Amino acid sequence: MPLTATPQNVPRVNYKLKDDGAPEPLSRLALRKLRAFDEDIPKGGHMESDSFKRVVYELLRYCHGEIDGLSVLVAGQRGAGKTTLVKLAIQRVMTECTKGLMPLPLILHGPTIIDPKAVAEKPKESEMAPPPVTVAAADAAVPPIVVVNNPAPPVTPAPAPGGNGSANADGSKVPEEKERALRLIVTALYRGLSLALYDAWLAAAREAPERRRTEHELLALRAHLDLRLERAPDPDVLRKIWERAGFLHSGVAFYLRPATKKDGRTVRDSKPPEIAGIPSDQGIREIVALASCADAYRVIISKPQEILARKQQSEYAQEVKFAMPQGGDKKKDDDTKPKSAAEKVTPPVLGTAAGGLAAVVAQSGEITTLAASVGTGLLVWLGSWVAMTYGTRTARQEMRRELTMDIKWDIDRLERDLPLLLKRVKDAGFAPIIVLDELDKVDNAMQSLNNFLKLTKHIVTDQSAFMFLTNRDYYENLVAKEQLDGGRAL
């Protein structure tokens, strides 16, 4: 239905949506067309430049595993199209990267991370709220400038306030910039991975040959997965869901790849590439990545406590008893211990043996008294040995070991685990691309961004892809700083 705008002194204008128009990059319609089972990939609609092609090339290298980290600076006036350029580059990589990891865009609000004033402290009752700041619109005619792998200038960072930041379990203070960055990056990583796998279930429910249930049952299981992901589930919960659907080994991640038409039919290459890992282990890697990100996400949404205890105990016992005949009831008054089987069986045996030998001596005249004595002694010794050997025996061995660990869930754990989380997300088939947008809204972007890079340089340049969207003034100050420093490398 056409829309009509009729303000005063403005001519009548009719607006009409075009069915064949290209949607904005990474929008809901663009991703649906990109991943749909029965539609073509959208083409055209946006301009391309040499800088755009360079960014696409570097992101393709990152997704193919040729480089582990990437940093891109996109500088331009407000409204010049920096965000659209970055989204378009990521969408182009999604289309062209058919043998590598799939891009996982994580678009964050930059000022919330690097600007100390973004999260204001609670004002006191006596203080009044400051008036809002009015920012005038800038000229959007100048195209943005793209700089690849160019870090911030070596500006001496301001010391972190002693009273800001969170405290770890040992009482140490965490810098405010690092705490905000870790919290937002981990949250975005878990949310982005959960949403991507949730979307992948839709195509897998229709196309996967390994599925065990009907499409309606798989969609119901998909909705159950969506609700469980809100609560950061344990690995056993995720394993049961994947196993019930039949995706435990094949996985679902690479059903997000673009669908194309070949010979009049729609096809999709859902086989995991070699850079991701073994194809038969894809589902397990997805569960490991989700469970690891969920563990880190719990540190942000709650204060978990975990105590790990391990006990090892082994015991060995053996008891062999000799048959005991029923004896009399007479006992000595001073005998307080019960008789063993050997003590009970020895007298009857010896008595019976001695009586039998005496009868043999009486009937046979050839056996002498000496021989009878020797035979009786041997028989008594044999009876004693049998009683001592086959009486009651008990052997016992015991070993115990107990280990108790009080697991610390704090911000330092997030910093230690973030490189591992990024690795496991890559193992699951995704290449995280973290976009810090709206950095031109920061008052002192040069100083704030430099502080952020100083605290997170090992993550920004070595573990993942970061894209910084700043104002054109930042790039000009960067060039001026290089000239003032005598051309020294930054």
C-alpha cells in the first residue's frame, strides 16, 4: 500500500516498496534470502570501492584460517555509510566463503565499551542530572576511509581510577575498560552463537538426512532449545537435545551456508570444511562451544559458586572358612574370645586319627610301638597344619584420597577463558567478527580507544577480527601523530 506524506508547503509524494529491491545488508530479509531453501541470493544494490574489496579480501583470509586475527579501522563523517559498508562486506564474505568458517558478526555499541562516561554512576540526591548534549549533524558527502591492521597511536593512557571496576575473588580491582569490554564481548559471543545455531536448525530440520524425527517435532525441539539457551544450559542438556534430533555427530551449523540453484533445483553445501575439523564430530564441537560460552555467560548474569570434590577409595577383603562341626556347649569361664574354626576342628580330627591308629596297631602285630608313635606324631602335625592353613583368614587393603577445589568465577576468569572461547567457536565452524560501532560519539576517542587496545591487544590482533568505526578526525589525528613522531611505526 503506497504511503503519502503531505506536510505543509511540501508537494505530495508517493512512496512504494519494490519487491525486487535489495534489502539492507545483514537485515532480516537479506539473511532469509541468503539462507532460504527456495530463493536466490540477492545481488547488487550497493556501490563497491577498492577499500571495500580490500576488507572483503582480508575477511576471507581470516575465515579460511590464513590469519588468526584482524583489525580494521573505518573512518568517515557521520552518515557517510560506515556501518552499511561493514555489514555489506560481512554479507559478501558469507556469500563467497564456501570452503572456510562462516562469519559470525557481533555488532556492539562502541561508546559503552571504551567510554568511561557511557555508564554513569548513580547520582547523589543533592546532585542534579546534567542537561542533554546536542550534537549537530556533519557533512555526509565525504566517503569513509578504511585502514586495515593499523593500531591506535601510542598515547600515554590515563591511569585507571582506583575506585572503579569490579573486585575479583581475591579482592583485586579490575580496570573499568577491561571489565566492560569482557562482559559485552562474552555476552555478544554467547548470544550470537546461540542465535546462529537456532537459525541453522530451521534448514537442518528440512534438509538434514541424519534427522530422526519429523519436521514438526524438530521445530518444537528447536523452540525448546531457544528457551533453554536463555538459562545457559549445561552440556548434558544440549547433548540430549542434539541426540534426540539426530544432529549429535553431523551438527547443524553449516546449514547456514547460502542456498543456490543448480540444474533447476536448490542445493546447499552443508559439509563442514577441513579447517573446522572432522565432519563426524561437528555436533559435539557445537555443544562444546555453546557450553563453554554459557559457563562464561553465567559470570555476567549471576554470581555462581562451585566446589569440586574428588574422592578415591579402594578396599580389598578375603575370608576363607573351614567347615566347623557342631560341638558341645561347655566353655571355660576364663575364655572370653570365641574359638576359631581351626581351634574347633583340631581336637576332633586328632582324636579320630589317634583312635584309628590304635585300632590298626592292635590288629597288626608287625607294626612296632616306635612306628605307631611316629605315625601318630605325623598325623597330629598334619592336622595342625591343615587347621592353621584353612582356618579363618582376613586380608584388608584400604587407600583414600580427597581433593576439594573452590572454583573462582570472576572477571579474571573471563580474560583467561576468552581466547579459549574464541577457539572453540571457530572449531564449531564460526569466525567471530566484532564490530565496535558509533565510536564517533565518544568525546575523546583517541585516548579511550588507545586505553582499550592496551588492555585487549592480545585479543584484538591475535584471536579474532575487530572492526572499529570512528570519525574522520580520528584518522587525521592518527596521521598527524605519525608525522610528529618522525614516522615511527605505531
